[in-house]
Amino acid sequence: MVKKQSNDRWNGCNMKTAKKILFVCTGNTCRSPMAEYYFNSEIKKLGEKIDMTASSCGLCANPGSPMPKNAAKALLSRNIAGEAHRSRQAERGIIEASDLVYGVTAHHEEALKQRFPEFSGRIFCMPEDIRDPFGGDAEVYRRCFVDIKRSVDAIIKSLTEENP
């Protein structure tokens, strides 16, 4: 289910000057790294005129954990290599260094705002809550990636389209 986001939702954050995008999930092994790798792949296709990059972290990450094979397979279906990913924990410095922070669910957005209230103006939820595929089979990860792709595409559109 896609959530509608009004312009006032951005709380004065300048979407058009954002360069560093951060995706956050629970363990930083599935959803947020898939969003990170897909975002970076799509931005690269837009060329040098778009100066943005994404990274990811997790609220309860076990630092250094690899991406599950089924998550890497989902990315590989779009010719995106993600097997080198290693998880990292959400920390103040990572949030501070990011222009926009997207929780993969409304729960992640709220947890981030509670943990880092000084950065709440740059913390949002992805346009669609993304279900956790952890432990699922390849089809569960494929469906999760389809949802991530749809949300990331909407984010990229909002960040790159010209102001009316």
C-alpha cells in the first residue's frame, strides 16, 4: 500500500539539494541495503548531472553481517551486485552525515526520530512500508525487492524532477 506524502511532510528539508540518502531497516542485511544498491544503480543511470549517493544501516544491526543470498539474488536479477555488503549499526554520525534518512517502515521512521530527535526534520518513511523478508525463500525476497523498487523509484522521482 502506497502512502501519500504531502509537500508539508518534508518539514522544511530541501529535497532538491539532498546529496546523501540513507536507508534504514532493522538488521541492515535485507531491505535497506537492497534500497541502497538499487538507488545507487538508478542514480548512476541518470548520469553525472545527478550528484546523489545512498548508504544504509540498521537499528539493531550486527555489524559486519553479510547480505542473505536471496537478497543478493533479487538484486542480481537487475544486474546489481550486492554480495559485498556488510551491515552497520545506525549511529549518530551516520544520521548526521545524511541529508535525508528513510526508514523502510513507519515503525523505523518513528524509532529513528525517538533515537535521534535532533535530526527528525530529515527522517521520513519510504512511500510504502516494506515487509521484512528475512528468512524467506527467493520468491519472498523477489516480492520485497519489487516493493523496494517501487518506493525507491518514487523517491528518485521526487528528488530529481524539476520544480513546477
